Amino acid sequence: MQNGDQQYSMEDETYTDIDGKAISLECQRHSGFCREFTVSSAKVSIGRVMVYTCAVWLTAYIIFFVTENTAVLSSAIIITLVGMMVHIHFVKVDHETLLIIGSLGVQVSSSYASGRESTDFIEMGKIKDIVINEAIHMQRVIYYLCILLKDPSEPDAVSSVVPLFQSSKPRLNCLVKVYKSCQEILAKC
Amino acid sequence: MVLKIFFPQCCNKADSGLLVGRWIPGQNSAVVLAVIHYPFIPGQVKQYIHQMRGQSGVDLTVLGSWSMPKEGQEGMESFLRDLSTIFPQGQWLQLSREMGKIGFRCHILTRDQNGKLVQQEKELKEENGVPDPQTESQLPQVFGTVCQSEPLFFLDKYDDSPVKLTHWQSEGREGSIIVELMKQASTPVCLLTTWILTLWTSLCSSRILNVRPMRFISSKLSTCVQLSYRTEHLQTVSSPTRASTHTHFMRKANIFVSFFVDVSLGLLLISWLYRENRIGKLANTLVPAADHVAKELEELLQWLMGAPAGLKMNRALDQVLGRFFLYHIHLWISYIHLMSPFIEMILWYVGLSACLGLTFALSLLSDITALLTFHIYCFYVYGARLYCLKVYGLSSLWRLFRGKKWNVLRQRVDSCSYDLDQLFIGTLLFTILLFLLPTTALYYLVFTMLRLVVVMFPGIFRSYRLAEGVKFRVLCEEPGTPLHLMMDINPLKVSSVIQTYRTTTYSCYPKDSWLALCKKLFLGELIYPWRHKTTKID
């Protein structure tokens, strides 16, 4: 593996998220100190969309049958359309990416189902460490990868925590893989 | 350690030459600011760089050489290496690019003790966009360097000077006459505005206007709050000192632009409003509208006093509450009728105030609406207080019913043994309150709905978060070349632009979340919509 080689590996058979849905992890090694991890969640399923739409429209028809008011039908259509647009633009995350560049910083970006991308870059000077934390949520214990930030004036205190992969919520096996790669790069610089 | 080179995108296609820039100390990275083209005389280059260093205060040096050979230009490699002897540096960069390929090659020659040439790992970054200096970490230092080297960007490769440069402003520098004129005119205008504002603030903080009742009223009226915010903002904008940091400058610029847009929109509104005696028409419809609202309220109360929705109310309590509210409405209508001759004049003057800004006019409008629907607010308060008392009484007596008591010290429910007469009276009261509950609850429900409708009417502002920074993208590269990353500015989202533009919010949703709101409604606590969300402009 020479410097500057791009290694491409795709493994999506064994990873699931904390609810049991299948997700896929893609690791790209751009160079010795630059890696990119992409976790993709399941796409919007046609079945669910059709079930919701049919339920809403059936209710609208029943109400129309009772009240004889056509505004109900048009409002149901508008609600369905607007709801779908809002869902794919603001709610449904398609994939989340973590790009770690040694000695420069870490870039976290989420890309939504409509194509919108929201990116955030954290400089290496502000990063204390990347760790896997445990959290107790209701009746179960979940693991999540997070970046510990520090204030440059106080290098020993953790100023804040940035959790990663919040929408895809991968399980521990996937997180450990990402964690090991990140620690390799953080150790080098 | 990895060496990082920040390279402007425009120099991608530049002809071969010398790289001029700055090494960032301690970070093992370099910022390339410009490329000086052949042919040049080394002495003149050194003189020019020395001059630039003095003018800009940036530690400029010759970083290395850049070669992009065109057809027919061979044999440059050895020439470029010999240049490193003319400009003695600790580290010499050799960037080269071949036609038809995207990636660069990079060699670093370090001069160590023996004068041997050593190669190192490298990483290249292409930058693009407008700089924004902040604090002492790496990326801001890059941007800060580019900012401060402004004198370097005055010369161009098309200029007729001994030194021909290509830099990120080679494609054309932006400038405008209007901006220059405004810069010249800004100082006296600033001084004048500051003087007027000091007069105004001294007037506002005088003893007369700071008496407690006035303070209370003025903190509730959104107009006064708007005025105070406006004054604050104008003070920020018109202070004669220059903006110390870039964020400060951005904030000033934002406030100025927002004020400008506000005032122009207000003037537009005035011109539309005063055109066809619209004010008169508005005034003529206002009093009948208030009358109509009062009539509707009276009908509603009559309905409640009868058998609303088939529910059977307690006759006596119903009559008492209904008559009380009816008398209140009667008082209100008489008040409106008393004011009716003056309405048109008031509206005329209020309309004039829109020249201070559209938001000011809107806040005045919302204040007027609040004043006109004050009686609904009163009804809501009465209904809510009654209901609240009832619910508390009921809950306490219910505890007595079960033989328990609320321990205030420990904030929990404890068992308690009551006397027989206490139990007897408590049970009686509990029964009375329980059977009177539907009536009170109905009144409370109706007036709360009305109140919520009135409160939601002026509209909603939501708050978004700022997103600003840089983002990186890995460029596809060929093997054997160092890692290339494209650095772009992460643009401010529209939502954050709106947030910084918005000077104050008359936040009409209650301060708490929906769940807390429902809890408050159920218990009968009063909902105050006046709390203003303070905007945090970063």
C-alpha cells in the first residue's frame, strides 16, 4: 500500500443499527493519514410510503363521505405531499460521512434523502480524542462514537462532546472498526 | 510529520515561476499566496518581497518553485533546482504539474547539515473563497495571512512592472464606486448618529420615565422593546471605532443592512397606505369590527349560560359568571365608542411611524391588537384563576378523602389522621367543588381557546443555528502524487442569515415546550406569551 493509493472496501453484510435494520459501512483510505467512513442507512421503503398514503387518503374519503366537503380531499393531498417533502428534506438521512485528515481535522457530514448536505469541520487543535461512549437509553445500553473537544487554552478539560452517526446509529462492531482506524491516524500526528 | 501546503486554485493554470508565501510556524504548513513568473531578476524579486513584507506585516518569503511546462519548454528542471541556491531557504518546495493531468507532484528539498536533499511526505490543499480571520489555530492563520497580504495583490501579471504575479485576485478585483463613496461618507454620518443616540438614551433613562409602573408597561409593550433594541443596534453600527474582529464587522454590516431593508419596506408601506385615504377606510372599519367581536362574545356567553352542547350547567354559578363577563364586555364597548372619533387621527400618526422600519410598524400593530383584545385576556385570566383554584382545592381535598396530606417540607404525600369533623367538612367541600367543576372548566376552556387564537395570530419566528466554516473534499488524484484536498467555504445557510437579520422576536409561542404547555393548561396556570426569546448573534 503506497502513499496516495486509494483503497476501497465495501462491507455491508454484517452491520446493523441498534434497532436491527441493515446498514452499510464503506471505508476509503485516501492516504496514510486520510480516511473516509460512510455509513448509509436504509432507504425510504416504498411499502411504508404507500401504507401511509393509503391510510391518509382512506380517512379523507371517509370524512368526505360523511361531511360532503371537497376541501377535505384537497387538504389530504396537500398534507401528504408537504409531509413527504418535509420528511425527505429535513428528516430522512441517507448517509453520514466521517472524513479524518491527520494533523488537519475531522469533517462530519450528513446527507439527506433529498440531496441536501450539511457539513461541519472540526480542527485538530480542538479535538482531544475520539472515543466510544456508552449510554443508557430506556431499557437498553447503546454505544455511540463521539469526538471529545477541548479548549486550546485548557488542554486537559473536555469542553464538549460531538456524537457521530446519530441518525444511522450503528452497532458496536461497526463503531469499533471506525474507532480503530481513527485512533491509528490520531496517534500518528 | 505531514507537510501541508495551501495552494490557491487560480494558480493551477499559472505559468511556471517562483512561489511566494508564508510558512506557518509550528504547524509544518505553508500558504502559497502568489506565483512570480519568468523572466525575473532575482535582485528585484528580493527587493519586492522585502517591500511587501514591510507594507503588509506578513512574513513573506520565497517558498519554492512552480513549474507547468508548456510545449517547447524543456529543460526547466535543472534551472528550477538551481534557483534554490539563489534564494537560500531551509526548505524548498518544488511543485510541478504536467499538462493534461490534474494532480501535482511535490518534492521538498531540505537543506540540512551536509546540504543533502531529503524528501518528505506531503499533502496539498487547494483553497478557494473569502478569508475570515479568528483566533490562533491553523486554518484561521491561513486565512489571516491571505487577508493581511493585501498589498501583495495590487500587482498583476498584466501590469508593466519588473515583477509579474498571479494570485487569487488575478481574475479581477471587485470594487465599486458606491462602496468607496459610502466609505468616505461613513465617518461624519456615524458621528452624527452617535450624538443623536446619546441624546435619546439620556432622555430614556431620565428619572421620569423610569418609575415602576412605566417600566412594567414598557417592558410588556413590544413597541418599547423594539425601540430599545433598535437603539442598541444603531449604537453598535454608528460607533466610530472600527470593527476589531471580522465577526464584529459582519455583525455591524448585518445590522446595517437589516435596518436599511426595514426602513425601505416601511416607506413602501407608508406610500401604499396613504395613497387612497386607506387610513380613513381602515378607521371606519375598525370600530364596527370591535363591535362585531363584542357581539359575538355576548352570543357566546348567552350560549354558555344556557345549555351549551347539551351539557347541564349549575344554574346559579352559570348565571353569576355569565353576568359578570357580560358586564365586562359592556364596559369595553362603551370604551371603544368613546374612542371612536379619535381613531382616525391615531391611526394616521401610527402609520407615519412605519418610516422607522417595517418591524416597528408591525410591533405597533401587534400592540394595538393586544390592547383591543384586552378584554379577552381579562376573561382568560378570570377563568384560569378560578379553574386553577378549583383544581388545587379538589386535589387537596381528594388527598383528605383518602387520608393523606401534602408534606411541604419534604415535598411528598404523607398519610395523616384527621379528626371526624375535619373529614366531614372536607368531604362536603370536595363534593361541592366536584360538582361545580364542569361549569368552571367549560368557561375556562372557551376562554383559553380564544386567548390562544389571539396569541397565535401575529405569527411565528423560529430560531435556527449558524453554520459556517470550511469543508473539505478529496480530489481524485493519480498514484504517485500527494493527497489533494479541495477546501471550500461552508456557506451560511439561509436560515442563519435570517436569524442574524432578525433583530428581535415577538415570540408568540409560550416559552416552554409543548408538553409543559399542555401541563400548564391542564392545571390552569397562566400562560405568558410576552417573554421575548433573546437572540444570540454569534
